Amino acid sequence: MKKKLKWIFVLAVVVFIGMQFANPSLKNPPVIPGHDLMTTNPPPPEVAALLHRACYDCHSNETVWPWYSNIAPISWLLVHDVDEGRGKMNFSTGSHLDARDMIRQIQNGSMPKSIYLPLHPDANLSDTEKADLIAGITATFRGG
């Protein structure tokens, strides 16, 4: 029994090490001035700060990749989530910026995602910050 457990452990270690060679690229696409929200339709500075804190890691080409994003299989999940987030809305390209949808997501608590918040506590906005963000989005997009 001990010998079997030892081989299972060795196999698990080998598989884990092998997974590290299948890590996806963590490079951000370029931010092209004139296409990003901050140059085309800049929100007030306090709203921009809230967007950066709570939204930009998944919804822009300015993702800050934490140290653990280099470890498979965590890296696969993070890259998938960021790719999905950028596909739904990207502040760096101006794609799919829908004020009503942003406001709805903030109000119903689905954004930022709860899985993101434990390791990114500054993205956990207070009710006042959420209200400020919603007001800023509404003003930035001329009435939401």
C-alpha cells in the first residue's frame, strides 16, 4: 500500500511539473490611444479610479497578472476569465461598453465576481463607491 501511494505521489508531482510547461501567455494586448475609454470619453478621475480598482483587471488590456497567475492550472482559469471578460466588455478597445449593462451588473452584485474579491480586496466596493461608480457611468455615457 505504501509503495502504491508513493507512486501516486510521484506521478502527481510529475503531472504538476508537466502542466507548468503548458502555461498560456500572460501578455496584455496593447492599449491603442484613441480607442480606450480614458481618451475617447474620459470619466471623472474618481470614477476612473473605481473602474481601475474593480474592473480593469478583467475588462481591459491593462491586466495586472499576480504571481499565482504563473502557476498551472490556476493560470488557465485566470486567462480564461480575463479573455471572457475582455470579450464581454473592454475599456481598452471601447468594445461592448454598455452603460445599462454595467449598472445592472454592479447593482445586482454580479460584478466584480465574488471569486475575484478575496485576493483583490480593493475591488470590493462599498455601497457608497458603487453608487458613485453608477453615477459616474451614467454621466460618462450621457444618461446610461
